Amino acid sequence: MIEQVAASAAEQAANQVMKNFSTELERRIELRDKQLMLRLREMTEEKKRHKKGLFAKILGQ
């Protein structure tokens, strides 16, 4: 009986650890995705600004 209770408690503890690990992993992935999207947006905007400046130089000369 004691072994069954101990096994059940150990299983519940292991399940909780896995749940916490999974939640943390998902959080980190979401944060990384947000950072990557922000960098992509910044690079795209910088490229657009560079193009506009290049066209202005070409047309202005």
C-alpha cells in the first residue's frame, strides 16, 4: 500500500515537472518568435527607407 502511494506521488510530481517544463518551453518559443518577427519588421522597414533614399538620390541628380 505504501509503495502504491509513493509511486502515485512520484508519478504526479513527474507529471507536474513535465507540465512546467512544457509551459516554460512554449513561453520561450513564443518570446523568440516575437523577437524574430520584430527583427524582420525592422529589417523590412530599413530596406524600404534605403530604397526611398536611393530613388531620391537618383532622381535628384
